[in-house]
Amino acid sequence: MLKVVIFDCDGVLVDTERDGHRVAFNRAFAAKGLAVEWSVAEYGELLKVAGGKERMRHYFQQNGWPDEANDHDAYLKELHRLKTDLFIKIIEGKELPLRPGVARLVDEVIAEGLTPAVCSTSNERAVNLVVDTMLGADRKSRFGAILAGDVVSKKKPDPEIYSLALERLKLDPSECIVVEDSNNGLMAAYGAGIKCIVTTSGYTADEDFGVADLVVPELGDPPNVRVTVETLREIVK
């Protein structure tokens, strides 16, 4: 029986990747005086690497490290901290609206006596601010868990984040469902034994979601509602 609906953050709650994270990375590079600017297409390729610090490490390993990056780990940590600060400013400025249907479905989940949750390996501060700023403090108070950042040692597609959610929420995999937007997220959910629906985003529309329980372009608001609590219950039963 369905008890908890778990949402990913980036690409599910808000379409952050192209116009949020990518922009913040580029602003961080510029602030550090680096001649690096990730285009929309290039960032789409880099998204195959999960995690912001991991993404930058991959890029610098392929294209050369900045001269000042003597300690690679420390350099990435500082650069990612700056990027996160810049991303926070984008969220605080409400430049990134909720994706269609997110607020509606969260409200429906709560009204039906179910529990919403968030599982993301993105920065904890940023994820909490998205939920707080875009969904509001009242909705946030109803979330059973907001798991984000470095609470796990392995990023998606490893199932560790969802296995942790099952442990924290004391759930059997059959008592919840995940809403994801990427194949990495889908594989992470399935690896933990949890059913998963996919709301494709601009960067993930062409990925192979053949094994997903449902694939939609968005959750949808009236008159184009695509996913309801009843939809989720039918999948989980």
C-alpha cells in the first residue's frame, strides 16, 4: 500500500540543470578567472556524470586542471562552494519556477494522508532552499524526509540514497514510489527495489526509460493533469 511519494529535486521539482546549475557553474568559473564556459549542449553531456564536484573533476581531467589547483580535492570543494552560493542566489531570486504539476501533486499527496519526501544527491543547502522557497514552509513541514548532499558515499545511479530513505522512513519498497527525471535516477530507484515514474526534462527527454513504470513530459496542471495520487496507487498496488 502506498505511503510515501519520493521526489528527486533537480529536474523534477524545478528544471534546474540548464538555467540554474549550468549558469551557476559558469558564473563560478568567471569569478575564478577561468576561461571555461559550459554551453547548453556541453553541459548536457557532462550530466552523464552524477554530482557537481564529480562533474568538474571529470571536465578538468579531460581538459586540464587550472594552474592554481595544486590540491585537486580542496580546489573542487572551494569552487563547488562558490557555485552553490551563486546557485542559491538564483533560487532566492525565484528565477526557476516549479515544474508544472509539482505543487498540485504535493498538495494531493498531503490531502490523501500520504507523506512526501525528497531524495537528491545535490547540495543539501540548495535542495532545502528549493523546497522551502518554491513549495513554502507549510508544505515543507509535511515532508517525512529531505535527504540531500553527502549523506551517502555514492551518487545515483547507485541506489544508496533510496536505500537510506527506506531505512529512515521505515518503509518496505512496496510502500513508496519515486518521481525521477533521469536514467541515473531511475536506476537508483530500481536498484533499491522501488517503482519509479519519470517526468522528462529538457536534458533527459531522449534517454531510454523503457523500464520505467510510467514516462510523462510533466506531472501537469489542469486541464493537462498527467499524474495523480490515484495514478501512483495503481502503479504500486
